[in-house]
Amino acid sequence: MKSQFSITFLGTGTSQGIPVIGSDHPVCKSENPKDKRLRVSVLVQWEEYTYVIDIGPDFRQQMLRAQVSELNGVLLTHEHSDHTAGIDDIRPFCFMQGDIPFYGHKRVFEALHQRFAYVFETENKYPGAPAIAEIEIENNRPFQLGNKEVIPVEAYHDTLAVLGFRIEDFTYLTDVKTIAAPEIEKIKHSKVLVVNALREKPHYSHFNLTEALAFIEKVQPERAYLTHISHLMGFHDEVSAKLPKNVFLAYDTLKINV
């Protein structure tokens, strides 16, 4: 029997977040909380398990806001800063729990070793540095998280391979521009699909709204939620009113159950 689990949207914004520093764009000036977006990440919880997908620069704020006191691990979609720059703020969990498992592609860990060398130092490591257990996702083979199987899904962010994840009837994808037919087959008929939609105008490395909706039509989920949203998409309420009845514009702090 499948156990119900919950997804909390910790952040639904693009790499700059919303509001963008110094911007006079009307969405950046909006007073609607749903128009204020931290960098993209989700919290996935079931039974006694708590995992985060991506750990961006707003990670500390997101953990405090969601009142997370224990973390079983972090899944990484790719190495870009808006998905990894919060790595240092994993430290409180390390101090309480020890090494925190990180799941990712070998290439992603190689990039993190360069950018956060002090984290992975083996000799004379600073005692207060984060403690991470690297778990490489090899050849996109399924792996276990607690008592659930995770199916990696490969897509492309321009020419960079990124990973999405299917956990039972939930699929999470972000920073996708293209995805091959065999990978789409892995996620068809998910009950809940989360996928990126940057804006209405086309972009070279992200789905725009039209592309995201076409992709959702192929996958045929019961419900779909759009994330990794730019201020250029428009006001949350106005965009939401135009979407198909089973497609929703996600917003920070939104919690759903699968």
C-alpha cells in the first residue's frame, strides 16, 4: 500500500528570485505574497522521512519558515548556484545528525568540490564545515530514499543534463528545455507533476508557458504545478486564471498531498 506524502514548495522563483534586486517591474512591486518567490526548491515528507530537492541560496530562510528540524537528505537536480548555493547552511543539521546524504550526478559533485572545496577537505578540515555523504546517481538507475524508490528522469537545460525525480505518483522537474521520449514514458500518468515554466516569451534553456503546457498534455498527470517562475510571467492571480483546470501556478509555502 502506498503511503501518502506531502510536498511543500519552499521556493518557486527563478535564479534571481522575485522581487529582483533594483527592479521596478510591476510584479516585483506586487504586495501579493504569492508574487514573492524564493529560489526553487521543494520539501518532500512522508512518515518519518524528510527530504529536500535542491538547496539554493535561500535554504536557511526556507528551513526556518517551514519549521524543519530534521533532514534525511538532499537531492540535487544540477549544479547551478540557484540549486546548490545553500550548501553551507546544511551545518545545523550536520551538528545534530552527522553527515547528511546528498544524491546527485557525478558531474554535480565534481563541480561542488571546486566551488566548495572546504566542505570536501579530507585533511585539516575545519571542524565547523558541513559534513556531507556523497551518493552518486549512476546511469540514471533507480535508488532508495527511506522506504521508497526514486526514478531519476534525465532532461536537458540547454545542453546541460539535469535530473528530475519520480517518487511513486509524484514527479518533479525543473530547468527543463528538452526531454527525450523514453524519459517522458517514465513519468506518464503521474498523479502530480511539477515542472518549470519561466515566462510566456521563449527562452533558450527553459520551458516557457506554452512549452510547459504542451509537456503536461503529453504526460497527462491528474494535476500539474508550474514552478521556477520569472517576474516576466506576470501576476500570480492573472496567470492562474488563464491556466487549464488541472494546472496550477505554484507559490512559496504551498503544500499539497499525493
